[in-house]
Amino acid sequence: MKFFLPDSQDLIDPTFDFERERRSLERQRQRDDLYAHELFSTPAFDGLLVSKGIVDGFGALGSRYTQSQRKRLLRLGAPRFFRVERAPNPLKLMGDCGAFTYVDEEEPPYSVDEVLDFYERCRFDCGVSLDHVILQFEPRADVPGEGGAAIDDSVRRRQQLTLEHAREFLHRHKAGRLDFEPLGAAQGWSPRSYAAAVKSLQQMGYTSIALGGMVPLKSREILMCLEEIQTVRRPGTRLHLLGVTRPEHIQEFARLGVASFDSTSPLRQAFKDARDNYYSETSKYTAIRIPQVEGNPALQQSIFSGQISQEQARKLERNCLEAMRHFEEGRRSVEQVLKVLLEYERLYDPTSKKDHAAAYEKTLSEAPWRRCPCEVCRELGHHVIIFRGAERNRRRGFHNVWTFYRQLQNLEPSVASTPAKPCQPVRRTTPRARS
């Protein structure tokens, strides 16, 4: 089972000083900052997924790339832009359209030619056909007389558009003799509609199919769809799950033809989840929150209104950082650190009905970062468990990705070494012009 990490231009600054919380004045982001695959000496994922919607931006969702970065990506190609030669393992590069960025539009904002040009100029190993996300999911639609009428014509049209674009995508790919491997996108609103889409894509000639629109689905709903797809899936057809992780079901996914998936979940949980911020191989832990006084809007508002003393807030913030440093040096007990942390928490989050006492006690008592062999934990020590600022939080996210990949590799050999591998290596040549 292959794991692709979606790109959102998440990098870390290797010059960042965690004690003084300062950057080098000579640091240049594109030259000096590091991607996750440059940070580790052992693999953290099998490939990168790069979305046209993330690169270009659309509507209110701006691009994650500056104009100069976008031009550089298209000029150099993704292998050089992402410096994949620095990864400890060969990385595959997959392109997709980023359909969630234009989900509210009646039609995709791109043409098939524009998508093909993006994939070829970026020199991806594989690329997903132009699709349009279907957010409605109604399994009853598969039962005659029960729910078919509940499926709006606009939903059916999205699937039809996706299939039409897939046909044109494959035709132009063959006519242009393009280097990257094409994946057909399948969208559906029920198990049978997904199976029908997969069947149509196979008839067109696709042997690799990406299943989209499943991110909001529950695990049992995804499995229902995969079971139905299994009734039409040809033995050589490989499936990719777009945006879906669900590690507890990896073995079932593999049995049902899934060869790969992509997800930012391990990375995002580091700073988006309320509790599960740090992965170990056997558990998940809550990171220690020590927000910056100047970086917490609610705390700043209380200071401006005179409810809280800025001097007192800064003092408690410094006390927490010092307590964590002394704890790492063995000069503070768990109880002593907890007392300081919770005092600051009551100041910056006084309306919360629950504190982090129990979660913090577990994190500090077990100190999982001390046992982790990854480069992030070895270099940062206790800083990796502090929920504070992008440099700490993103490194913790990179650690989570690395740990998640190890968990994936430790599964049954029949799962971890599934022979179906999307994005087969391709011979790289200069991009050909399409007729």
C-alpha cells in the first residue's frame, strides 16, 4: 500500500532557534527551508500529490504558491522543484486537479488540455483526469423505488462530466504520447454509481483509477463502495483513494484492490486536532499548549480591554517554557510542570469547561519524544511536543507522517507489499508537444 503526501508548501526553517525563537537573517525560504522528505534519513512516504488547484488557487481559496514559486515549478518541473533526489527513497509524483477548490462551481474551471499541460510541464509520474466532486452520498439510491429520485440531475451531471473528461483525457494522452501514467477519476453518490463509473473507466482503457469524493464518507460507507466496485473491477485494475487514510481499514482496502492513497491527516492533526497531536507507534498524545501572548487573539483582546495584565501573561508564558526546559533536563517533576501549565491555561482560556490536566499528565509522564528515533525528535527534544508556532507544529506534523508511514510498513507483508503499484516509473524525456 503506497502513501502519497499532498503538497501544501509545508516546509520548515532549519535556521530557526527554538530557545530564542528567532530566524537567521540570511535565510531564504525557497533555498534554505526543507520539505519533509529532506528531513529524514529513512522514508516517510512513497510520493507527493500536487494539485493544480493548490498551485493556481481558485476563487476565495488563494494559491499556496507565490507567483515566482509557480513559475519556478512549471519551468523546472516537479522533480527539481521538490528536490526529490534528496529523499531517502525514490518518490513518485502524482498530479490532480484539486477538485475541492472548485466544488461550488457548475463546471470545472479548467479544460482537459490545461490539465494535461500542467501534468506534462511539471513532469509528474502520473496524473488524475479532470473531475468534478460529488458531495451527496445516498446508498438508498441503489434500492429500486427508495432513493433514486433523491439524486438531483446536477449530481448525475457531475458524474457524466467526470467520465466525459476522462475519455477525452485518455484520448489526448495517447495521441500526444505523453510520458506520465493516466489515472481515471471516478465520482459517485452510492456504491453502485461508483461501480458504474469504475466499469466505464475500465472500458475506456484505464488500468489505474482514482476514487474521489470519499473524504466526507464514514469508513463503513467507503467499504460498501469498494465491495460493490469489486464486483466489476478487473484483476489488473489498481485503485487510489483520494484524501482518505483510515489506517484501521488498510488491510480491507488492500483486499479490495486499493494500491495507494493520499492524506494530510497525520500532518494536520499536529496542530488542528483538539487532542491527538503527536503520534507514537502505539498511541497518540496531546501536545503541550504554550501559546504566544502576541499570537493568541482572545488573550490579546483581554489584554487590550484591561481584563488581563500583559506583564502577567508574559510572565506565565515564560514560566511555562522554562518549566518544560527544566523538565527535559530532569529538574522539574510532572506535577510541578502541570501546575505552571494549567495556571497559564486558566489565563488564556478562562471560559473552557475542561482543562488539559489528564492529557498533559499522560504526555509528560510517558514523554514519547524521548523514545522516538526520528530526526525531528532527536534534534528538537521537548520542543516537538510544545504546541506553539508553525516551526514546532509543522515539525511535529512531519514526525507524525514519518511515524504513520512506519505503522503502515509494519502491517502484514501481504498488505504492505501489495503488488499493485500506481505510478509505475516512467522514462523521463523532454515534454512532447501535443497535436
